[in-house]
Amino acid sequence: MPGRLLSLVRPAPASSPPLDQLKGQKKHSDIPPLFPPVYSVERPSQKNKSQESLVMEAFKRHGLGGRQNSFKKSPKASPKAEPQPAAILNMVVESPPLVFFNSPQTSTGAIISGLLNLEVHEPNVTLEKMEMRLLAVVTTKKPVHQHCPDCTSQTTEIHKWEFLRGAVQLHFGQHSFPFSHLIPGHLPATTHGQITTLDYYLDAVGTLSNGKKLEYKRALDIKRSIVPGPDKHSIRIFPPTNLTASVKLPPVVHPIGDFGVEMRLSGVTQTKDDSQSRWRLRKLNWRIEETQKSISPACPKHANKVGGEGKGILHDDTRTIASEEVKTGWKTDFTEGNIDCEFRARCNIAHNPLCDMDSQSGMSVRHNLVIEMVVAEEWAPLKKLSQATPTGAARVLRTQFHLVLTERSGMGISWDEEQPPLYEDVPASPPTYIGDYDGPPLHDEHDELHLGP
């Protein structure tokens, strides 16, 4: 250990050794040392810094240091707790989903019932007024004037409930106000179209004695379901040819799910003295088109833009919600002269298809099934019908059929099944019993009654 400690001390400089010793050191320099090299224990001398380096360090210390401190986020202040309101409104709907069954002309409507709950958080609250309205709001995306709220939205009040006729003092706790109403079946269903939207709301407002108002608004989703009936059969003729298409379609279709289409193309062959000309189906395309129409009314302020009050601008929009190309799958019978084809069609859910609707305000939604067929003419001799030759003539046959797109009934219940019996449905009552009998006396005949052998 003493030897190692001494080896760390740098020896003092001495006079130059003799020449023979230097030669001996050169010989031993090729041998690696057995101990680590000798280091000095003295601190290295510091170089004097220039004036520019001192200025730069001071600049960095004050500039960057202050900037880094500025980047530090200040502690967030704790959020202020909002005071609890004196009372709040809530609602519980007890009726089944609102579904109108059948067409607007024959629908009996849907009933809505529930409870409007008032939760009081203070010992006593004086409620001066409580009312609720059923509203229909029509919003157009192409108004007469772009920045006019009256041209953009129109609100119609369908029904109004007034729960209180005077001021009432309510204690702490929950208080319920029951409500019910039969929504007429001729109203259009909730619709969110490309150019117009129709929504229904329940808007409740309560007024306290201090002037504060309690508000609650709830959207209602009203649907319409058409009950399926018999299948629809349609016939289309394509002049100047002899081709006739007979199509079988379902009575109603739904946004989710597919439906079958059966079609027969007759009059395909035409026989002459020594030859036969016929049409061969090459390709078939189908698509479902949705047509939306709406009238944008003008408010009294901008009525001069459309020619006076009570007028508006008609907008229509047509889009394709489903399409497909059918190249195979049909049967051709040139002997009978018919081509039978069947395919499955469906709506594309990604396009958010709407259901059929028609409103008195001019808003309507309709759907059409468009079928396009490409037929090519062929010629063949009667002796060799298998050797047909294309004539080069071709035609595009296009036809369309109306589709009734409607929602499924789901959990909805028709109002006809919920309503109590009417007076005309009650049968006649039995005859009344007479207290005093003026006829001949009635004798007891129980002794004459006996069981026979």
C-alpha cells in the first residue's frame, strides 16, 4: 500500500540521465508496464476567460434562464363549485315507442304518457307556473335568406299542458306531474333529410317566485310503419319492340334488410318464314333513387324576395342510395320466348336512407326502383337455331317502380289495440227483472221430476 500511494505522486524534475541509461530505457520501453501510469494529484491550472466569454455566459444565464422559467406552467386554480339550483326538472316517459301505423289517412295516431318530475333541493320553493308544449320544428338548409332565423326554422305548437292554475308551495323532495296526449296520425314522422329536417320536442318551463325559470327539453322520435299487404304486380311495355316486362315487388321495403324482385321478359322471339330473330339479355342494372322535395317559406321581412307572403321556393334533391350490376343469374327460353330473372336488392345503410313521408307543408320523400336492361338482337335460321348470328342491333330498356320504404313496427303498439271499447261496441244489456208478478201462480213441480229408468 505505501508503494502504491507513492506511485501516485509525480516526482520532481531531475537532471538529464547519462547516455547509457537512456539506451537501457529504450530497451525496457518495449515491455508493457506492470503498474498503472503515473498521474498528477495537482489541480490543473485554469485558463483566464476572455471578456467576450463572460458576457455570453451572463447573457445565456439571464436570457435562457428567464425564458425557461416563463415556460413553467403556473399551478391551475381549483374549479369553482357552482351553486346547486333550487330545483331541477326531469322526465320519465312511460308509453311505448311512438309509431304511426299505416298511411296518414288511416292512422289513428300514437299515445304518449309520462311524468314530469320536479326535484326540489331547498326546504320550500314557491312555484308560480308550470307548463309544457309539444312542438314540431321544421328547419330548412336552403332558406330564402341565409342569415335569417325566421326563414331557417318554423315552429308549430301541437299541444299544450298547463299543470298549475296558481302559485303552489312545494317542500323538499320530488314532485310529479303526469301528462298524456294522443298524437294525431296524420302528422309526418321525424325526418332528417338533405335539405330539410323535421323534429318533435317536449318543452317544459317552470317559473319560481323569484323570477327564475326551470327549463327542460326532450326530443321525440316519431316513426311510421306501413303494415304489409299483398305483393304488387306491374307490367311495362317497351315499344317499338314486342318486349314486355312483368315485375313482382313486395308491398313495403325496410331500410335494413333485402327484398326479392322477380321479373319476366316476354316477346323475346319473333319467327318468320325461314328465320328467327330474338333478343338476348346481356346485362341488367338496378338502383334505388331517393327524391326529396321541400318548400322554403319566407318570413314577412323577406317575403318580397319570393313575390309576397305565403310563398316560398321549391327545392328538390335526388340521390342514389343503392345500386348493383347483374351479369348472370337469368334463364332464357327461346322456345317460349321468355327470360326469367330474379335478384335481391337492398338499401345501403351508409347513405342513411329516409322513409317515405308526405307533409302538407310541401315536404315529401319518395323512392323508386330503376331497372335498366341491355338486350342484343340475334338472327338464326329455323333449320339451325343453335347457330345464331348477332345483327349488331342493341337496345337499352329502362323502367322504374315505386317503392314504399317504411320502418319496422318494432316495440311500437297501435293505439287501436290500447283504446278501451267504445259505446257502439258494448252489446245490449239483458232484460230487467220484474219485482211484482201479476200472472197465474207458479206451482212447485219438483215432485213430478224424477229420474227415468
